[in-house]
Amino acid sequence: MNKKYSALTSNVKMLGNLLGRTIKDAHGEEIFNKIEALRQLSKSARSGHKEDREALIHEIENLPDEQFIPVARAFNQFLNLTNIADQYHTISRHCEEHVCEPDVLQTLFNKLNAKEISKKEASDAIKNLNIELVLTAHPTEISRRTMINKLLKINDCLSKLELSDIGHSERTKTERRLEQLIAQSWHSDVIRQQRPTPLDEAKWGFAVVENSLWEAVPDFLRELDERVSTHLDEPLPIDARPVHFSSWMGGDRDGNPFVTHNITQEVLWLSRWKAADLYHTDIEELITELSMIECNAAVRELAGDSHEPYRGILKEIRTLLNNTRKSIAARLAGDTIPNVTILETADQLWEPLHTIYTSLHECGMGVIAEGSLLDTLRRIKCFGVHLVRLDIRQESTEHSNALSEVTRFLGLGDYDQWSEQDKVSFLVKELSDNRPLIPHNWEPSPMVKEVIETCKTVAAHPKEAFGSYVISMARTASDVLAVHLLLREAGCKFRLGVCPLFETLEDLNNSEAVMQQLYSIDWYRGFIQGEQMVMIGYSDSAKDAGVMSAGWAQYDAMDKLVKVSEVENIDLTLFHGRGGTIGRGGAPAHAALLSQPPKSLKGGLRVTEQGEMIRFKLGLPQVAVNSLHLYASAILEANLLPPPEPKQDWRDLMEVLSQVSCESYRNVVRGEADFVPYFRAATPELELGKLPLGSRPSKRNPKGGVESLRAIPWIFSWSQNRLVLPAWLGAGEAIQYSIDKGHLELLEEMCREWPFFSTRLGMLEMVYYKCSMDISKLYDEKLTDPSLWRLGENLREQLQKDIQTVLKVENNENLMQSDPWGLESIRLRNIYVDPLNMLQVELLKRTRQTEQNNPELEEALMITIAGIAAGMRNTG
């Protein structure tokens, strides 16, 4: 065992022992001994002892039905605790000294100095820094909020125990608290019993802000300010807003019938209530702290004759926030809304608090001003009065259906049947005309009425409440113009950014032409005022064409969109619809951002953070600070030290790799006649529908086949059986094809010199290491018809070849040898994931063999799905 990870393994062992004690107390010696025997067999099997692997499978096959729940729960909890220890280790006191990367901001400034980037250039880049993280409710977060809160408290205990000078009684007390928390977790439901509603999801998002981001944002800005002051001899401006947050929770109605305009309305008001509540807590603290008497004239004017002027001003703000909470609560409850002044704009908080800040500095109390008050001022700039801005997302055909009903009612024909040219002409004419299009006496169908009411909901709130209106499956210029027209017809008085989402391979390839057409429309250019956002879809393009082909299509589309926007003098912001897994664009944030085309981060970064990745990257304040450092340093580096423009022969070879990989991927997924039966049998795809993951259905078309599956359950299913097929299929074959054609040297050059390509290979390495051919084979043998076994054998054979191909191009001997921390992290989890896979196989076999429901076995199956997801981490 590497000494660098001794603190981590020590924590894992301690938490495991406490869990063991809890299990023994709850279920007795027999179950405890059974679980411990399985754990030891798994550990030995992972070390290469094949006989112990067979013994492990045999033991699980012979478990009585009633033992599956406690055994599955045990390994699920082992994984949750290992994840907490692993996550904690990245922020522990040992990490800086032993494990983690050097300070990324310090490393960045060292690079800037080495490249002789002027202080003015660096300062301008920092002033323009724009990180917008969009929290989404994509359904891969399995753990309940109750469990997550307990895990956060476990993290606090680990932090206390790490202190070298902790006394014996304090240590004993903390260890007892740890055991209590682990016991509480054991005796609580591991997973939700019911599918969350969109309101539940929104509240979960608000909890992430309250429990982590509210503290993390000012901490991040203090650390950034310290680096900027040291290296650039100037502080970060007090009104700097390099990071802010948006959300899809309660606004994303694409394929989710449960997100209605009423839900969106409620989420918007709940968001404002939560913001007022959090500011209220801040103000209460400031009232306690700012008891000073001396002040400048501006504060005296605001405070009147108050003896303690700062408190006088703060108490007025407290009253404003109290009134805001009461007013919104009454509105949500349907009660009479009190006639009081409420918080409407951020300036109502900023101006009096900034006046106090200035006064404290002028009166020699700057050290006080730079404390909690500064933190609150930073929060006001980041969170505003809405906490998070809400995006509205809807599928493009819903808008065209609405316009078709209108045009048919008016006797103008069927909009849906018109050519694209006719649609654009009609839309531009209507947008240029001030008269209303939609008549008062028109009664739309329920679906169209919902589209119209959603637009009216947008119009009823201030612009600051919203991020953008995202059109999924956007294909044409008319898709964008249609939303602008519907918003105008609904009475929207402000300019809301309408963001097309290009997500299939064909749509990505056509995105440049679509945007060029929009930019050429005079009305459109005048309306957008030089600003445009475009969203790049990662999941559907990868599901459509495979990870290599999709990756190149995304890069090429971004590159072309950046260039056409630059020529047209449009400030472009690219919005990245990434998920956690490789098949949805997931990669280590720093590497992923530096692998994008030159100038693609000039307009800042807007990126989705979804599902369980929110918890892993933003769930603890210090982890969130580290994530923000990674984003900030990568954006600054990409803009100040841009990656190379790819050489033409690199582009040409990528075109070949893209075509070959797409063909290889589709030959299996679409061309293999038995693929769908194999997929359904060899993964828990059908059983996933029973797991209450998120509020959104897993299929766009409930009666459709695998082609109608959303990208997330598609990837989730394959991660469960450890073949992780969508994240690698086709890529290795394409690379080997190019090697066979004599391009090995060029591939090696691309790996050395082109961040885009080297990051692709690094992502593949991580996927390969997470795969398990033995586990995948076990699923095949136990769950699929022997006639289908050849498919699995062929895929595993291809996987083995692909691993060697990638290692050859990288000139590496082993997978992940350049990422020892990542390697150790996966290795630790695999000891617990493998038994869960074996349990899942046996449970799938038993539940599929009987037509009668067995609630115990079905619950145990759900627990294995949750556990494997926790072990694989980036599941969707």
C-alpha cells in the first residue's frame, strides 16, 4: 500500500469497522460473519485469487432470500462510507502534503509568468471571468437527502479526528458520534420509496445552495482575491461576480409531464423565499457583530438618530426580509398577501450594506468590514434575490405544434407543413409587426395551452429570475424564432435569451448553418444585441453515434460556432450539456475545458452539473471551493494560454476516426439483430424503471424501444453490468484502423500536442479501468440466452483489443498510470462493487424466473442498483 494513501485507507477501515459493529448489533453474529466473509473473499478475488472469486459467487448464489437485503445494504453502505472518506481526503490536511495536485491557481500564475503574460492581460481576464453552473435534476442521484445529510455530518467527524492535538475525551466523543451517524444511516431507508416530484428536486437544489454553496462562494472569492492581490498587485473588485448559479429543477419540461407552468411558478417563488431566508440569517449575524458607534455621514443619513447606526440600518433590512418571507409564504399558501414592501431587487440589499462597508473602512474598522459583511456582499452579487436563475427547457416540436394550432385557427394553413423558408418568413414578419397574433377567442388544446401558459409565467416575473429558454432538439432557425414569437405573444417585456440545444450528430453538424441564417436576419441581429448562447448536447449525440464520433462533432461544432460568431461580431456563450459519465461528456473539469477549441471560453463557461455529480463536486463547501478553483483556473488558462489550433492533418485524421468509430458503433447498436434482446437481458434496464430516481420518465415515448430511451438510463444500464459500452464502443476500433493505415506517428503526435485528443484517450483509460470483463461475463452467463453469449464475447474481445490500442498510442504500459490517485480511488471501491454486482445478478435471475412479486428481493435489487451507482460514480 502506497503510504500517500495511508490516511485514506485508515479512515475507510475505521468507518468499515463501525459499520460492522452496527450490523452485528442489528442482525446478530450470523449475518455479520456472512458479510465479513463475503468482503474478505472479494478482497482476495481482487488480488487475483480465482478460487476465491468462485467461492464468492457460490456463497451469493446460496444466500436465502431473507438475507439479500442486509447483505446488499451492507455493501451499499460500505461504498457510501468509502466515497465519503475518499471525498474527504481531497480536502483533508493530509491532502496538500501527500496526494492532491498543487494549488491550481498558483500553478496557473506560474505558467502566466513563464509565458510573460502581462499583469494587465491577466487582470482583464479575471475581471471578465464568468462561471455559471446549472444544477439539473437529471435522474442519477439515488441517495435520499436524509442520507446525504448524515454523510455530511460524518465528514465533519472525520475532520475533527484528523486534528493531531485532539484530546482523548474529544476523540472518544467524536468516534461515538460517528458510530451513531452510521447506525442512523443503517436503520434508515437507503433509497427513496417514492419518485421525487419536481418540487422535491427543486428543494434538493436549494439545499445544495444552503448547505454548501452559500459558504463556498465567499470562501472561493477570498482565496481568489488573495492570489490576485499577490500576483497582480490589485485586489478583486468587491462587486466581482465570477461565479453564479442557475437551475433546471422546476423549469425543465422536456419529456417531463409533471413540470407544468404552475410548478414553475411555485419554484420561482420558493427560490425567492429561500434567498430571503438565507439573507435573513446573514443579517441576524451582522446585527450581532456590528455594534460599533462611529460611522461616516452616509451611514448617519441612513440610520437617522439610531445610537448604533449599523444595527439601525441592519434591523430595517431584517424587517424587509421578514416581510418578504411572510408575503411569499402567503402567496404560496393561497392566503391574503399582506400589503408590505418586499425584496424585489438586489440593490435593496447591496446599497445599504455597501454603504456600511465603506463607512467601516473610512472609520478605521476595515478588518471588521472584511469579515462577515464582505461575505454577504459577495453572496448578493452571486445569488441576487432569486438564489438561482431558472432555465426553461422545452422540446422544439411543442412550439411548432402551438403555432400550427394558431395558424389553422386563423385560416393561414398548417405551420407544421410549411417549408423552413416559409416558416422563417412568417415568423420574421410577425415579430416585426406590433399587432398581436394570437386571438382572444381562441381555445388551445391542453398541450398547447401549457406552452402558452409557460410563456405567460415567464412574462410575469423579472428578467433576473431566468437564465435562458433552452430549446431541446433544435434543428432550424425557425425553432429559435418560434420561441421568441411565443414569448412576445405572452406579453414578455424583456429580452430573454433563447438558446438552441444541438444534440444529435446531424444537428451538431448543421449548427453553424442554422446560426449563420439567424445572424443574417436583420430583426434577429437587432433583437439579440450582439449576444447569443448556444447549447452543445453531449448525451444524445454519443447515444446516436458513439463517444469518439460525438466528441469530434461537438468540438467541430463549437469551433465553427466560435468562428462564425466572431466574424458576425456576436459575443457567443457556449452552454455545455455535460453529464457525469464519459458517454455524456463527463471528464475531469480542468482537462475537459482545456481540450476545447481556442476562444470557445471567451464568453465564459456555462455548464450543467447533474445528479450525483452535484454532490461529488459541490456537496461540501471545501469540495465546492476546489471545484470552483478548477473551473476558474482552466477558463483563465484557456483564454490567456489558448490550446493550439489543430493542424489540418489532425483534423483530417479525426474525420476518419469519427466516421470509422460511428460505423463501428452503429454496426453493433443498430446493425446487430440480437442487440436489443441482449441489452435488455444483460443489464437491469427493464428493472431501472422501478427505481424512483427522478421526476422525469426514463423514455421520451413510453411505448418505444431502446431507441426511445433517454441517454441517461441507456448509459446507467451499461454501467450497472460493468461493460460501460456507450463510453468506449467504436473509439478503439477507429484508432486501430488508423494505425493499420500507417498513422501511428501522427496519432502519437496528436496525443502529445493536442489537448482535445489526449483528453479523449485519458477518458477512455478511466472507462476501461472501471469496466470488468469477468463481471460482464457473469451477467451474460446467468441472465441471457446462450444464443446471445456470442455478442458479449465479441464485445469483451473488442474491449481487450481497444485497451491495448490506446496504451500503444499513449506509450503507456498500464491504464491510468498518470493518475495514481484516480486509480487508488477506483481500486478501493471495487472491493465493494464486485459483490454488489454478483448480488444483482442473482437477484435479477430470481426475480425474472418468477411471475410473482417478491417485495424483499425487489427491494434488495434496488439497493444493489443504488450501490453500484455509488461505486461507479459517474453513472449518468
